[in-house]
Amino acid sequence: MERVVITGIGVVNAIGNTKNEYWDALACGKNGIGPLTYFDATDYRTQIAGEVKNFQPEAYLDRKAASRFPLFIQYALVAAMMAHEDAGLELDTLNPYRAGVQIGSGVGGIGVLEENARILAERGPKRVSPFLVPYMIINMAAGQISIHFDLKGPNSASVTACATANHSIGESFRLIQQGYADVMFTGGAESAITPLSFAGFCSMRAMSARNHEPERASRPFNKDRDGFVMGDGAGILILESLTHAKKRGAHIYAEVAGFGMTSDAHDMVSPPENGEGAAKAMEFALRDAQLPVDAVDYINAHGTSTPIGDIAETNAIKTLFGARAYQTPVSSTKSMVGHLLGAAGAVELIACLGGMARGFLPPTINYEVPDEACDLDYVPNESRDAEINVALSNAFGFGGHNTSIAIRKL
């Protein structure tokens, strides 16, 4: 089977609109959470979010496209263009039927749906936009990227809630590994900070209500955590077969060494406290990579800052790693960018790549009061110099979806 490597990175989120800006911000523990500005949240239980700041799609897209596409497609396209440029990929040298796209989203164009539902109620069916369907459906980010880059190979979109991006990356890895493609654009994009989406999560009481101090609201593994903070953005990676990458002399960030996925088969939204399914996903990723647990230098946790989720993931790590769990650094970069739902896994894998490239462990900021049920090394509050040769990146989603990706430095 082909070995698979990462050669291009593009990212947009609350603390960085480029790879280097993002990595710089991670290294200094920058906080991207603030009061919500996208709409009036006065009547909402949660009024804070990790909004994208200073996003300028016109630098990559023509003005008409930038104004027409919903944000999740804009984020995906811009991040894909960054990744393409970063990889130095010459499109005219590719066999277009061996270059594809696998990019997902948790809720896609939910803002378009909300707006057109309002138009339908107020002005009738004839005023509903003809672009409602193509701009609402989740697969359109992948579709638009394939159109822009003339990629005619495998093209699809995973939708597995907060595990979406990891599933997309994992499936792209498999397609290249098994010889169905040479190059894949993969990851996730999300723009879920909308009135309806926010209202739904508020009704679930899944999000933090620490509105008076938003910069301290996302606090994974901290004893007084009270829910996640939503974020927007995209993470896109270019995966290639090692053969293809070497042939064109590409810069290689890391090898995708293994991918594991399981299902909790337990509850719609809550994981089992023992973290059994999460432990198995990590076990399968390491088995796929033919790596022992003591080879892992860093785990980027799903770490959402929810009371049950953080305990379940801690227990999963302890189940798989045993005594080694206490010697393995774990952190949640959601403490800085918030939870990007369907884009989370990609943005967090890019954090792992930053730590690997620059020699640091991203911190878990806002770690102030230890929780006796969460007793691992969470790299509290400040980044730490360290060599990362092998990393795991976890992503778990509503519905019981568990995923883990293993990467290693070549």
C-alpha cells in the first residue's frame, strides 16, 4: 500500500487566517473567544463565540463569488487555495481523475436555510432563492473546490458532527493508501454561528454561559468548566502519496500513519464515562500505524470543555496508555479557538503539525482549577518546548462517532 503524506496546509479560525499566524498564536496561548457580533444575542443563554476576525475572501476570490457563497464555502475555498499554494502543487501536471476532494461540515449552509425560511414565511415561495439548495447542502464546499481546481477524482463530504473533518481526512488517507488517488484536498469547514444553530445548542445547555468573561469560557479539563464555546472557520490539508510527493520534490510536513474510528452505540449526545469507544479509536489508529503507545509524544484532545466529555476522554487515554498516560502530554486547542464542529479535527491536526514543525506543545489555556477526574498533563496555560515525532489527534461527535489520526515526522 502507498504511504500518505501531508504537503499543504490552509487554515482560517478565530486566532489565525494563515498557517503561520495560527501557529504563532498557538505558541503564545492567544485567546480568540469574545462577545458574539454576528447577530444580536441579547436573549440567548450563551452570548460568546470564537468568531473569525479580519477575514478577507476578496484576496483569494473574485468579489462576486465572495459575496455570493455562504461563509462555510468561502472558508473552505480560501483555505484550499492557501493549501494549494503552500504545497506548490502544479495542477497542470496532475491526472485530474487521480486528484480529489473530501471535505465535510457539520451543518453546512444553515444560515442560508434560516434566511430562506424567513423569506418563505414573510414573502411566499416565489421569493425563495434558487441558490437555497446548492448553498445549503454540505457537499457543496467539496464541489466548489473540485470545480475551482478542476479535480475530477473521488469527491465526497463526510457529515459526522464533530468527527467530520477527521473522517474526511481518514477516508482521503485510505483512498490514497489503496491506490485510488494520488492527491486529495481534505478537511472541514463550518459557519454554524447563526441564530437558529445557537438557539438549539443553548436549549441543550451544551455551551458555556460564562458571558461576563468570554476569554475564560473555554476551559477544557478545568474543574468548573460549563460547556463548549462555538467557533467558525476551516482547515484544509493536501494529502499525497509519498511516491507522488517525492517525485515532484514536495515539502513534507508529516506522514499520516494511521486512522481509527469507532461508534459508542450509547447515546445521541453523551459518551460513556469510561471512554471505551474513544480508547478503541486511538488503539486502532496506532495499530494501523504499527506504533506502540510509548511512541506517542503528544495527543491533541477533542477536549470540548464539557463536564462529561472531558472525563470520558481522560478515561479513554488512561485505559489505552496505562501508566504511560501520565507521561504523555495532552492538550485542547479548543481552549483558544473554540469548537469548530465539523472543521474541528482538521484545525486541530494542523495544530499538531505546527507543534511538530516548530518544536512545541500547544497549551490548554484557562486551566486553573484541577479536576480530580481529569488528572493528566494537559500542558496548562503555556506552550512547552518539545520534540514531537508522533502525535494523535482525536475528534468525537454527536451520535457516538469516535475518530483518531496518527501522524509521524519523516
